[in-house]
Amino acid sequence: MLAEKYFPRNSGRYGRLAAIAKKMDGFAALNPERWFGIWAMVLAGANVSAYLEDRWLYWEWSTFSYFLVSIMVIALVWDKFMFRFPLFPQKVDSIKSASFMLLTGFALFFLGTIPAGFDPLVFAYGLPYFIFFVVAHLTYAIPIKENEKGERSVPEKSEMTLPLAIIIGLTIITATAGVLHDDPIISTISAVYLPFPLVALIFPSAVRHLQRCRAYVVFIPVMFIAVRFPWFLFMVLPLFWILRHYNYFRHGVVSPSFKVDLPDGNDG
């Protein structure tokens, strides 16, 4: 990131911008890093509705509507509201949280179908998207731990084999279902993502493999859904840029990021 080059930590320039970043703590408290996934789930529903109307709909700016954007905002409020209560799972580490994730994805998906009106076919054509939501959940359920020295590690390969195998199996199912449904969005999302968990399963356990799995299980759906909703890029790209700079000037860490821990003997 250019800010790292021109505003190095411990410099006066960094300190001045760090003071500005501190004023954005209220915004950070809204957990905006979750918005990418929430918006993707809502637009996945809108995407299926659009597909049922016109399979060849791509880069169509007329898909923008204030109603749909309002639903996306409501989804953020709803998500924030639910995570204030201990009744709802706060971590992705149990069957309960997986079930909650599936139900949440189901609800957000159908919120996205509201502008186009209900069509029973969205259940069948939406199923691969629901399964991919579970893939994302299982990916984040594999922990990346960090010790007091800041060194990251992942579980032993024997502990990750089963969840990675399930992730790969479900991803293959979604890709196959997408092909059978002639849905180019979910089939491409799944096919492009598949190599990442495959590498994590085949190669020795390493933090960088899981970091890539986590980053791309969100990035890939967001980018391909934007093929049908190009205006979506004007929501996610500024958010991505703001979060990276906020985290750098506030915490000294560039996040979100596609950068991974390179092998240096400390990458798990």
C-alpha cells in the first residue's frame, strides 16, 4: 500500500493521520468488515431473481434501485442488532453457529429477491448459493491463532483435513449445480475458488494457505456478483480502501489485505 511508503510508522506524517483515524473509531465499531459478506448475500438473491428474468444480464446499470440499496442498509442494521445479544452465536466454531449462518444467509438472500417479487424457483436456483455460504462459514471456522509475539499459526494438518475436505466437496457441489442450472455466476465463483482449499489440503499446513482461503471466499463472490450489478463496485471498493487506511493509521496493520505470511519458519 502506498501509504506504507509515503507515511511510514513513527513518522510525523503518520502521527497526524493517526489522529484523524482515531476519530473513525465509531465507524469501526459498526464492524464494517462484515458488510462485504452481508451485501454479497443480499445481492446473491437479487442475482438469482435477475437470472430468472434474463440469463444474459451482465454489466447492467439499470439494476440499481434505491429500494435494493435500502434493503442492503436494513440488512446491516439487522446484523448489528442480532450480534448485540448473546443468544446469537458470536464465533464461527460450532454446529449452532453454522446453522445460524445458514439461516442468516437464507434470510439475507430472500431480502434480495424482494424487489423482483417472489418466484418459487429461487429456492432451487438459490440452493448452491446457500451451500457456498456454508463454505465461507467453514473456511473461517478453521482458526488462525496469534501468540504474544505476533506469530501466527494454524492447526495441525490432521485437524484441518476433514473441514478442508468438506469445503472442497461442497464447493464442487455448488460448481456442479451451477453448471446444471446454467448459472454462470455461482458456477464460476465455485470453480475459481476451488483451487484455494485444494492447495491448503494438498500442501503442508501453512498460515498463508488459509489466509488466501479466507480472503478469496469473500472477494470472489463479491467480484462476480458485481458483473450483474456493476454499481456494487462503487460500494465495496471505497469501503475496502477506507478500511485499509483506517486500520493502517489506527493500528499499524493493513487490513483487509491479500498479503499473506510468507514462509520464514514462523508461518505455521
